Amino acid sequence: MGLQMCSSSSSSQHARVAAWVLLPLLCFSMVLTRAHGGESRKVYVAYLGDVKHGHPDEVVASHHDMLTTLLQSKEDASASMVYNYKHGFSGFAAMLTADQATRLAEFPGVISVERSKTYRTTTTRSWDFLGLNYPSSHTPASELLQASNYGEDIIIGVVDTGIWPESRSFSDQGYGPVPSRWKGKCQVGPDWGSNNCSRKIIGARFYTAGVPKEYFEGEPLSPRDHAGHGTHTASTAAGSAVGQEAASFHGIAAGVARGGAPHARIAVYKSCWSKEGHCPTPAVLAAIDDAIHDGVDVLSLSLEMSENSYGTLHAVLKGIVMVHTAGNAGPHMQTIRDTSPWAITVAATNIDRSFDTVITLGNKQQIVGQSLYYQGKKSSSSRSSFGDFGCLRSCTAEVFDGAQDLKGAILLCNDQREALFPAAQYLMDRGGTGLIIVSSTTDDMRPVTDCEGIACVVVNIDDAERMCQYSEDTSSAQAKIEPAGTVTGKEILAPKVAIFSSRGPSVTYPAILKPDIAAPGANILAAKQDGYVFKSGTSMAAPHVAGIAALLKVLHPYWSPAAIKSAMVTTAHVTDERGMPIMAEGISRKIADPFDYGGGTINPCGAAHPGLIYDIDPSDYSKFFKCTISNKRTPVDCNTTTMQPAYYLNLPSISVPDLRHPITVSRTVTNVGEVNSVYHAAVQSPAGVKMEVVPPVLVFDATNKVQTYQVKLSPMWKLHGYYTFGSLTWHNDQKTVRIPIVTRLTIEEFY
């Protein structure tokens, strides 16, 4: 019976919802248990390059023919197939043994066969901070929002954990008809009907095949977001405006919540499951393939891509702007994993907002930390009541075992390595009222974001020492914690690169500078189910860039994804509004460099009118991709004898990780500003490198809109050294167009 269900699922087009939702899981589970010669099967993804057939059905048939040849059985081929990629690129995911995968990789036309991986998922004030002011009684809308009509009818695809359609951030009030070019669908499920799609959420799909069964525990199979991550990112990118009376976290950070492109449409592709946000590659690739077919303009993936994804490359070849996260493995160097030169990879910063929380000690000394502590309307506790205060070196379960009654107590955990959620629970179970956490930066609010039922406050190391000294010197130390207050504006040092944001260079491709840009990602308030919550991560930074990309697509509909990326990178800020260098949080705070933020922190209004852009012929991406990322056999359509290092791509950056001899790198710029323009070069050489630019002046007119220049980089010493940083800026009276330069002097290839 089960085998018949699996084989019939591909032919029946009118099965009931429950059946077509469950059948892929049943088939997948049954195939997984089958073995070939005692060898277990796993999901493998075969990539076949561009689509070579006119109709998607023909592409699917070619995949089944190939798998039938491999498995010597049409029935086995049908049962083993997990996904067919048939719109933007050709390929399939299938259940195979390791031996079968090896043999499939040798088939003609197969570029690569790889084992499935799992990616992980990685705003009332942030848009004002970026200069995208929403109209109010005090301020008009920013010029970019007005000129782009708030992202009108741009379609942003969100590959994530789904969406909560009832959120006020997805109201379609005032929206016109769905754009006629839209080819997507509204896929229904047990808790998602066709009416959950709207003129705002114009499409919704979900992907279950190839996803391990344990990820579905307790979660209906539908586009609905039960984790909250996808709702948060979608509302950040394109949420409709919600007034400050509705958008706050229990009164904290009240303001108008909206996305960067509040009039853009949203297409949902649920490829990530469970609260931890597990995103298997076959499901992610299926989402990208469908998004290409459906007609999205921007695709936001708030998950950490671990390699150059051919799916995202094909999306860019179709003109879709791809936005990825840098990851949350900072602050150490070489923790960034995504190196796709065709995507915009986003680091995270803070914004000019803090949640000041006053701690008053029994000696009347006051310490200011940060928290999201609030007192509910039904709370009977008094703000002015003191409790016993103590300072602990460790807050493990063993420490709390002997303490049965800590009613009203406030404890400070002075061990930054401990997991703090258990400590808060231990303390709350014993009647405690406050937990104080020590961090090198109070901007990192992640430890207290989910703290409920108890006041959790972050303080810096110096203040922690003062508090512990007070506790040590006092026989009956006491403290009280006031609810948090919201502070915004110039008194807050911002932006700073967040401590968790992954840093470059890439271990695999250091000649491609990553990240590309930085955007707000720390303590971002956005939608979750029917309310609003704070989240931090580069997952929150990426949708900021996706929203801005949507505005730029309206303003410049014929710009390529490379042009939009260039506009963002070359106009980014490297100093704050005071002219001070942007800082990067870490084990110790430092001045940020391109490995922290790429070109700098995003400047939406500047990106709208960059003056010059660094465009890239998409075929150059394909050439790079096929020569460096395919399997070990001879790459398809690639003459390896003529290939040059990746820093010869016309990127808005130059990264040379192996500078042993003088080299010359060319870049080509296109004038998109005033027709008759003259730009002069300003050179900041990396330490230890002599840098020359020829010609030093670029002249543009109606005939000469494109100019090429050369950058000669010469090592000043024979040395195996560290990375050093510089920049090249083309400027005139109106425009400044800057790219980062990264070099490392080396003596030998392996040293």
C-alpha cells in the first residue's frame, strides 16, 4: 500500500491537501530505509548547469532518464527523486548511496554531485537611523522613499521559516492588484488557506521533501511561521507601516514599524524548519528555482550559505538581486563562509538606540546597563524595592543546588563563558528577581532577549568589578533594578559592527572580499506572530539590504544586480556623522576594517545616486563559477589556461591575498550621474604596498560613458605578513565613489 502511494503521488494532480502534504514525507521515509547492498541512502544534489530543454516537463523527464540509467529501474528512479530543479537551472536531488553518487558524477553533462547540507538561519528605529524617514507630523518622507514610491510592486522573495499572515505588518490595505507578471502560487496546508495570501503576501510555498523528519516535530506542514524568524525578516524587508501605538515590545522601543520597502510585495518560500531554523540544501535550492520561475526581483536569504551556490548564481543571471548573511560566528577572523561574488553578503551593526537600565546598589551607587526588562500591568512588585545582592563567579546548577530560597535576590554572574538561560531559570525557580550578566559590550543583548519572568541586565566588565567589590565589602549587600528606558540619538555611539557578526577573509576564496556591506542587525524590533519582538543577528541585517535593493530596483529598473551591489558598496560610510571611524566590537573594540564591514555601513540615499558603478557581465560569473567550483574533472565550457585570479572580476573592491610581485588589476566604471563629469583618484595605499592608479583622472561625456583604469600594486618588502587595508576613491565636487583595497604580502605560496 505504501509503495503504491509513493508511485502514484507523481501522477495524481488532484489529491486532497492532507495527502499531498504527507505523501512526500512518506515516500522520503520509505526510500531512506531501503538499502543498496547494505549501504544506506542519503540525499545528494546533482547540478547539470543551464536548462537545456524548452519546457520544464522535458527537463524533469531528462532527470528521470538519467536517474533510471543509474539505478536501472524506472520505479527506483521515481521513488528516489526528491526535487527537480527545472526553471532557473537544471539539476535534481535524489536519495542515493555514496557509490551511486560517485557514479552519477561521471555521467556526461553532470557538473557536480554533492551530499545535502543543512544551512542555519542566522524595526522601529533602524530605518530612521539609515536616513529612510517615514512621513510624520514632524518630518517628511525621505527623498529615496518618495522617488521609489516606497518600493511599489517590487517583489521580495524571502527564503526562511515562513510567515505569520495575520500580523499587522502584512496588511494589504490600500494595495492594488497583484502584478500581472507574477507566476507564483499560494500553497495551502492544515493551518494555511488560500485566503492567507493577499495583495501583500502574493505567494507562499513550503518544502518538505529531503527534510529530516525530526525537524517537523509539532509543526503543521504549511507556509505558516511557527518559529518567528521568517516573519521577523519579512517584516524588516517589506513590512507595511504599523503605528507606534501598536508596534513596541511592552512599551519599549515604541515607534512606527515598517520595512525598508513598505509597499513591496512579499513571496514566501518556507525551506527552514524547527525553532533552530534548519534549512537543508535541497529545499533551499528548490525555493530558489521556484523563485526564479515565479518572478521575484529580490531574494533575501537570512541563512548562512556555506559555499558558492549555483542556485543563487542562476538567480543573478536572471536579474534577481541576491542578499545573504555574513553569519554569526564573530568576532574572530576567517569565520565568514559565504564567498559568492554575485551575492550581497551582509554584516551586522548596532543602531543609535539603547535600553538603559539603572541598577541602584545599597550604598546609593548607580550602574547603567542594558536590558529589555519591563513590568507588566498586572505586576505587583514595586520598582523601588531592594533585594539581597550577591556576586558569583559561576552560575551553574551546582551553585544553586544548595540555595533553596533566594526570594527577591539579585545575582551577578561573573563568568562570561556560562550559558545564562539556565542560570535565569535556576534563580527564578528559587524566588530571585534579577540576574546581571557581564559582557565586553553591552550592545550584545542576545543573552537577555528571551529572558522572561525575571530582570536580566547586561553590564560591562568595569561596572561588574565595582558591583562585586561592593558585595565583598558589605555584609548585607542590596540592589534594585529599574525597568528599561529607551534612549535614541547622537548620544549613542553608532554604528558599530556587532560582536557576533562573522569576519573575513574567506578561507576558501580570500581574493573575493567578504562581507560586502554592513547594515543594522543588533536589537532589531520586528514582527513575530501578532506582536513585535527583538532579535539580533546578521539574519536581521540582510533584510535591511533587501529592502533597500527593492527601492533601488524601482529607481533604476535596468540596473543589474552587480550595479545595485556596486552602488551600495561604493557609497557606504566608513565614519559616523561626527567624522569618527566606525568601530567594531570584539574581545577588544577596534577601528573597523573591510573584513568587518566590506565597503562600510550602508547609505541608502547615497546608493540611489552613486555617480559611478562597477558593473559585471554575468558571463564572467559563470566563467569563474565553472572554473573554480565544479568537480575535479574538466570543467564545462571553461578554458582554464586563460583564467585569472578572482580579483580580476570587476568587483567594487580589490583583494590580493598573495602579493609577491608587482601586479596590475583593471577596473571598469560606468557613469550613471551627470553626463559631463570629471573624477579624480584619491589613493590610500595599504601598509607595505606602493599603489599607483593610471589614469589618475577619468573624464566622462555623452560619448564616453564607460572608462577603464589600472591599479598597480607593488610590495615594498620581501615579507610574509598580515593583511593590510587601503582604499581608492574617485571623487568630484558632488560625488565620492570609494572601493576598499586589501593586500597581504607573501614570500611563497605555502609558507
